[in-house]
Amino acid sequence: MILAVLFVVSLIVLAYFLYPKSEKLEVPKTGYYGSGTPKLDDTTVRPFKIEAPESALEELHERLKNSRIGHQQLEDVPDFEYGFNLKTLLEFKDYWLNEYDWRKQEKLLNSFQHFTTQIEGLRIHFIHEHPPEGKYKKVIPLLIVHGWPGNVFEFYKIIPMLTDPNRYLKDGHSDVAFSVVAPSIPGYGWSEQPKKSDYHDFSYKTSIAKFMKETGYYHIQSTKPDTVGVSLNDSPIGLLAYILEKFSGWTNGEFVSMNDGGLERKFTKDELITIVMIYWLNQNIVSSQRYYKERWIMKLEYAKIAGRYLSVPTGYAAFKHDLGGKITAPLEFAKDLCNIQHYTYFKDGGHFAAFEMPEELAKDVFTFFKKVYSA
């Protein structure tokens, strides 16, 4: 999933509150993904605090200490062309084992307001941050959604910029701020894993585009996610290599040719390992990968609306180094899909834009809002 596309969805939600619906959009009926027969949801919203048990951290320490890494780096391949470079892997292992402090990162995460509720039989976790009381004339709800292999930690820098721009954005003054909701989507982070699939067999078929070298993971996860997931869930080093390899090539394709994968050119070791830790502590790498399987076996009713033109005023942020670059969604193509009122092509930035370029993206969100609000 491409973060820029997810922000299109978010901005559509924003525009929903500003514009009356010109036509009724028929959406699929809700489902039930909890255990057993369907039951009424407990709609109570409860405060939530992240607290990893000490025993889980001790077990992780032992697994890292006793990890088995038996291969050698090819002598003529010093970079990430074959995957995660061994020298860099060992450096991350040493840092994770001897310097990384989960409790420090846990405190950072808990500086946000966390909640859980139940939706379609599943416990759903989300962050909900409001602007300071009385500081802004207008407060607009905004939903921001992560993808794979990320989680809500990607948004820890951009959320304050959206909720309190006059404090956190440089050279900016706004009388508007956002009330931000950032959920852990089902099967990720602290949201419960679905207990039922979304599999429905029908005469509907979809063709898969040609896979390039960065999409091997897509084929694996869209066919047999539970198989590869078993090994990743059992090995912290394997999980780190699998996820952070994407933070190399998907942030900038040129990073693959660097010995260290360019990982610390945009992120810190602490930030990257925290992304991995959230998968590790919640043991949800398998459920997170199932999205790709069910993406290709979507229900017929979802397929019917997948290509429908979206008339709601839409903003689109495209980043040069995201998968596919400009080919991902050039303006001419995007206009055929959505009512594009604001389109920005960033000459830097990749798949994890909110994590990598939070200020630039936050400013663009405000620019879009001012356009549609004043129209």
C-alpha cells in the first residue's frame, strides 16, 4: 500500500465534512471478523496504554543473543542488491541488543492519547489527538492510515504538526487545526487480528501487473502469507531484515546500491527498530501480510466500486521515490479516478512520507484544506 494513496483516502474523509454528498455511494455491508457467530459490538471507547511485559523483552534479548546467522556476504556484492547486507545486519543486531531502549520508545508512544473500541467483532486500537482547547477557530477531523510494513509509529512526528501547526510547523500561522485519528488497522499494532478471512470465490478475475524486483514480497504475501510469516514471527533478526529492507528500497530506489542500504539517511536506528518492535511484541506479522492475499480475492461488492469515479474534492501527494515514482499516479491519470482539486509532486520522499518528510506533507495537507474550504 502506498502512503500517498492512503493520504488521498484521508483527505477524502476531510472533504466529506466540508461538502454535501452530491450522490449516494453504495458501499458494501459491514462484515464480522471476530470469533464464533456474530455478536453485537461493545461500542465503548476505552483509554489504552502500551505496556510490554518485561518477560517479552527478556525473551527477545535471548533470541537476539542466540540468533543464528550462518551465511556470508558475497565478495562482489557489497550493497543491498541481494537483499539485506550482512555487515549492516550485524550492526543493527548489535545496536538492538546492546543500545536500543524499548521503554524509552514506549514512553514516546504513550505521550499520545490511545484508545480501543470494538468494530465488526475486533478490538481496534487508535490514537486520537486533539488541538489545544480554544487555540484554533476551526477544528476538522482527519483520519490518517498506515500501510505495510509500517504502523502508527510512522505518524509520531506528523501528528503534532497537524493538531498544533502554530507550534510545530516553521513559519506558519493557521486558524485551523485537525483532530487526528490514527488507527492500527486490523492485524497490525495493537488492533486484534481478524479471526475470519474475507475470501469469497466468484467468476470475477483480476490480472496482476508485471512484477519488478521490488515486488517479490507481494507475490509471496498475496499467495502464501501464513508460510513466510511463521519464520518471520520466530526470528527477530529475520523480521528486522525483511521489514527494514523495504525501508531501504522503498524510501529511495538508489539506496539499494549503498552498502548500508541508506537506512540512516532518512531514519534513525531507534525509529526503524521501533517499527520492527511493534510487529514483534504483538506477533502480528502474519496477520499484517494477509492483506495482500485478500486484496486479490476481494468480495464482489468491493470490486464493483473499486474503479468508480470519486466526485468528492480530493488532494493527492505524490513522492518521487515511492514505488513507481511518477508512474504511480500522474495527474492526468489521477484526474480520471478522482475529483482532483490539489496535486503535489514532491521531488524527494518515498513510500513512508509521513515518517520521512512530516513537515512538508503536513503543510501540503493544510494547503489542500485551504483550497477546498475557500472554494
